[in-house]
Amino acid sequence: MTVLAADQKPVDSRTSPALEARLACRTGMMSTTAGLADGFVQGNLAILPEKFAGHFHRFCQLNPKPCPIIGMSEVGNPHIAALGADLDIRTDVPRYRVWRDGEVVEEPTEIKAHWRDDLVAFVLGCSYSFEEALIAEGISIRHVERKQRVPMYRTNIACTPSGPFAGPLVVSMRPFKPKDAIRAIQITTRFPSVHGAPVHLGHPGSIGVSDLAKPDYGDPVPVEDDEIPVFWACGVTPQAVIAAARLPFAITHAPGLMLVTDLHNRDLAVL
């Protein structure tokens, strides 16, 4: 499990862009959160019945690149005070996915009707956090520029299993010119709690990605002839694993539509 700095505290959410983002979600915003609430940590979401929570926690420990835990709820509690005093797991994501027997059966904008007393929410680090550091270095990120979701792909790389949880690693892709790709690797290495350094670059076929124009999740972005596709482990991996495990019930975020927390991106960096 990712351990945050002892002095890392949520900001005063009464004046926070993070709160503004969550309030927008509560009132119907359904767009990608890429580039939203600059400076604040965003998270992937996986909500599971308590009887599966132990195995999933172990799965995250065994697969820290795609599944770095930055927050976890108490059983039946839809609030995680360490991530935001007013944060409500049931309403503060633009769109959710409700899973039954490994299939998405509904994509609601809030999940109060689906909440149960036996549910445990896991919030996992998101690569949107390190994108701020890339942009600060003058590195352009195509899906942010185009106001799209990052493209994500299932790979042929198997995750380390735990209980019913087993399946393929999911990666997100950003195209860069070679010099920017090198710098992006250097920068993202400093952010292990939001996926850290890339897991692959170039030659997508060698990790089972046959067509960059057809992502499994998110939106396609063009890759120019002088660019290299760079792949990071992705927090959508649990969704591929939930599908493979055919869990009777689970809830996740819709890919690319994240939970905005009150934590600061700068506090995640390892200097």
C-alpha cells in the first residue's frame, strides 16, 4: 500500500478547486477530469464487497505499479476524510460503472441507490497527477490539449494474482518525441504513488496492443511519425480484473472520469 507523507494534509476544501470539481460532479458534470483542478491528486475508484476487500488489498500490494492505494474507506462508509473532509464516494465522480458478474450493467452519475453497508472503497493513484509535472516542464500532452480521455489498452502482461483477482495489466499511452519521452521517464519516476515510470515504450505489439487507434478505454489520439508511444501502468487495471473474475458485484469509476481529492500533487513527488 502506498504510504503518503506523514505531514501530508488535505487543503481547506472550502476554497479549493478540488471541492469545486466535486460539486460539479454532484450537479451533473460528466466530462473527463484530465486537466481539471490543477495541483490536486485524482484517483481511480474500485468499490467491492467486504468479503473480497482483503484479496483486492493484497492484489494492490502485489501490483503496485497499476494499483497504488492512496485511500481506503471503512466498511460501509462512503467518506474518506484523509482525502477530503466533504468527499462523498457516492456522488463525487462524473460517471460510475456498476458491475454484475463481470459485466457493466449501468453507468450512473451517482451510486446512492447502489450503496451497501458491506462495501469498501479503494482509491488508487492516477497518472493525471504526474501530467501536471510534465506540463510544467513544457511537455505537451495530446489528450489534455484535445480535452479527451487518455487512451488505455489491455496488454498481454499478466498481473500477479490474489484470490479471485487475476488478469491483464492495463496501460495508458502518451505519444512524445524522443527527447520528451526521455524527460517524461525522468519526471514520472519521481511519482511512484501515481504509477511512476513507464512500463514500456515503442513497439506496442510486443505488449499485445495491436492498434493504437482502437483503445480499449478512453479516446484515441494521433501518434506522429516522429513520436514514440510511451505506456504507463494504469489504474483501470482493476476493471479488467473485475471482468476476468466475474465478480457478482462491484462499482468503479468510468475510465478517464476520476475522483478529485484535496491532496496536493506536489506532495506525491519523491525528491
